[in-house]
Amino acid sequence: MRRGEIWTYQPPTKATRERTVLVLSSDGVNDSERPWLLGTELLETDPGDILGVPLDSRLWVSTLNVTRLYRLWFVQHVADIDHGVQEQVDIALRAALDL
């Protein structure tokens, strides 16, 4: 898994639906043996704030929804975001976290 990759994600509980997530953690973390990574679920609607980043005409990233994701629950690599979108996500994360 690499920063900027989009994956389907499915925890094993029956009540949990499959989600589409964006990997946000650094590749140093992603390449390690750590079982948890950082990411965010992709949204189908504009989150309505300045910390939301459009991926395309259908999906959005909200940098306020950062969560930990268990490595073994990643199902399938779907796509990679482009460099320009990654830059926008990075700017929004820095703003959200005051970095």
C-alpha cells in the first residue's frame, strides 16, 4: 500500500458495509510491519467545507475524517490519485492539523 492509493475496505463484521478509502499515512508507515494505517473514507457528496477536496466529478475527500485502517481489511486496489490532487489533500491536512 502506498500513500495516495484508493482501496476498497471491508471490516469482517456483517453490519459493516464495504467502503472506498484513500491511504493517507506516509510510505514509511505503509512499508512497516504496523497493522494500522491512516486513511479516510471517500465521500459521494461535497462535505461542504474548505477542507474537502474533490477527487473527480463523483468523489470527495474530507480531511476531517482521518481514521486508522487495519491493513488486513484492505480488499482491492482501485486507483491512485494524481499528483495535483495529492497536493490539495496535503494542503487541506496541514490546515486541518495546523502543521
